[in-house]
Amino acid sequence: MSCLSFRPRPPWNLLLLLGTLLSCGLGGSAQGPGEWTPWSSWTRCSSTCGRGVSVHSRRCIRFPGEEPCWGSTHEYRLCQLPDCPARAVPFRDLQCALYNGRPVLATQKTYQWVPFYGAPNQCDLNCLAEGHAFYHSFGRVLDGTPCSPGVEGLCVAGRCLSAGCDGLLGSDAREDRCGQCGGANDSCLFVQRVFRDAGAFAGYWNVTLIPEGARHLRVSHRSRNHLALMGGDGSYVLNGNWAVSPPGTYDVAGTRVVYTRATARPEETLHAAGPTSHDLLLQVLLQEPNPGIEFEFWLPRERYSPFQAQAQALGWSLRQPQAREVEPPARPPTTAPRTPAAAPDPCAPCPDARGRAHRLLHYCGSDFVFRARVLGRHRQAQETRYDVRVQLVYKNRSPLRAREYVWAPGRCPCPPLAPHREYLLAARRLVSPDGTQDRLLLPHSGFARPWSPAEDSRVRLLARHCPV
């Protein structure tokens, strides 16, 4: 055949010819899967109110020798419409009622039918004959019929399917802790801490700020104290104004906070799915020493830095009690008590720990280096606790609060810290194996120098000498 005698063929025939040649050239072996046509438009919702089902479909186009297409021909999605009127007849009841007064069995008797939910397959139209002890299955229910009362799933093609977060029925897509459908918890950060301040008196003490956008909030403690929650406008939502609220669900900040209080033992919890629409303030109404309040929530990454800055500005753990909630101090006695003579300090002198090598060793091996003012000291049998106000942070591996407890081993720690003086401290973080204690530890013969401009200059030069 010459080029002049060639007649063009329609493109579809050319495609068939090309497919056949390729199939023959490869020995007729399978050429992989075919190709799908585009999805059709979504159908109208199967219901006129409440929940229903919408579907779209596609077809598989394949040449001889090709495998079937991978995937499904239909997808079903949940369609949510306004709630049905209170007197509306349920969808399954309507389907059973279609057979009222019609002979459906071998006899010519007729019956009135109502839904029966005790059959094995809940997506079959199982209807009970009113006034009789038998039911009959009329085949499958229509797509979009609820599987059973109180169940989220809907029947589709004879199967009970639930919708994923993408709205598709039968999908296993779920929201992660950040609220992202199908996410991997990488768009938010997990905040988890334990508030351990004991408090100097009975009353309200601030625990932490719960910022806008927080999700999956959980707070718990075991004591006779009471958790309190304050909204952004300064008004209490829970356990405020010295009144204990009943357990239950409270609507606040765009979410529902579930408050529980155990009856058999002193224990309280707060749970909220979130996200919160504005900031909340978590407090505790102290009636006895605080054994620890555990709190946690997830926060979007872009909100974490503002939260840190705001919490630092408020004192991080917000330990300073509100003035209006402080109990009035006791009246001083009319006659001044006699002041006993000060007993000599039984503590032995500490070993000399001066020098650049000592400073460098503790700076590089510590988790925190900071300037602090000692507010108080409490000696116990086996340890000493210092209450300090953090003035300036030189090194930290996790955020420091504006006020911290620094623990030193022994009743006579070395070096000792005097109240109302400022020091440069190098501390380590000590976490117990069970996670119930998280402390700042000042090691024995550790680094604690009275602050001075000269010490400030020396400590700023140490970072560059620490090994990486």
C-alpha cells in the first residue's frame, strides 16, 4: 500500500490497534490495570432531613489483556441535613410500613409491620408482625438507613458503615490529636506538666494558663482540694467564689468540659476535647497540701511560642495568689513574745569549691544555669528546699518558671543559700522513674555563687568552652 492510498482512521481505532499491537508484541501478557473514568457527580442525599447517604461512581476502561482497575466503583459519603421534626416517622419504620396490609407469606393473611432489631444482620429490613411472635426479612434496607437506634453507622449496600473524618462511609481516616484529618500529630505540640506547689495558705492558687486552640485537655489530682476554672472575662466557670460546683458537663470556650469528682476517694478530673476558643485559667482551691496536679493538652505549633511568652509574663506556673482571695492575716499578739537566742548552726563548713575548673565542670554538666533570688528555705530530714525567683536564664533545656523550687540533698547542703540574696545557680533536672517527681536539683558541692557583675561576665564565657 502506497502512502497516497493511505486513509486516516478514527483516533479510537488507532488506539485499539495500538493496544492490540502492544499486547501481541508482549506475548499477550497482562499490561497492568486499566484506567478509571472520572467520577460522576454526587447524587442527592438519600434523606430529606437528618443524616443520609450520597454516592458517586466511575467505570473501568481496559484493553484486552489488561487487569481490572484497582479500587472501587462507588464511593459513599455522609450528608448531614437539618434535624428531622420531632414527629417524623423514622426511615426504617417507613420501609416496614410499605408492606402493611399486603400478603407477603404463603398464606393470604396480612399484617402490620414494625422494625425488629434482634435479627443477625442489622442492614436487612427485618420487620416484626404486630401482635405476633415472628418477624420477616424483606431484603436489604435502603441505603442511608441507620443501622440501629443510637448507632452512628448507616447501611450501604447491605453493610453497616461509619464515616471517617473525610466524610466517606467505610473510610478509616481519623483526626489526629491536632485536629487534622489523617494527620500524624506533627502540626501541634504536647504540653504535659505537674503542678506541685504546696501553697502557703488555704485559698485559690493559679496552676496554668490553658491557651486558645488547646485540644484534648486532661487535668487530674488526688486530694481534698478542688480544681477551679476561670474564663477569659475573669468570671468562674467551675468551683469559683468558695463554692463547690456539682460534677457534670460545662460549656465554656467553645467546648464541653467534663468535671468528675469521686465519692469513694478524694479525686477530681477535667476533660475537654477542644479546641478552646479563648484562653482559660486553671486554678486550685487549696484546703490541704497539694500532692500534685497533672495537666496536659495539645497546642498548634504556631500558638506555642505566644503561649510560652504569655505564660512567662504571668509567672509560668502563676504561683502568686490573687490578692482578693488571700485570707486576712492573723492579728499579732498584744504582748511581744520573747525571742529565744539563736542556736548555733550544727552544719559543718563546706569544702572549698572555687576556681574556673569547678565553674566550667558544673556549667557544662548542668541542665539549667540561671540567676535567682532566694525567697525562702525549708529544711527537712533528708533534703533542703529553696523557693527562688528566677531573674535571668543563661542555659535551659526546658522552660523555667518565674518561681521554682530548687532541692539540695541533706539538711546541711553545700553550698548553703541564704534567703533574700541573689545567686548564680547550676542545677540538674531529676525525674523519678514513675514520673511523679520532676525537680531541679542543686548537687552537693555544686555551683552556687553570689551574683555579681564579675560572676555574670565569667558565666557568659563558659558556653563556648563546653564540648558539643
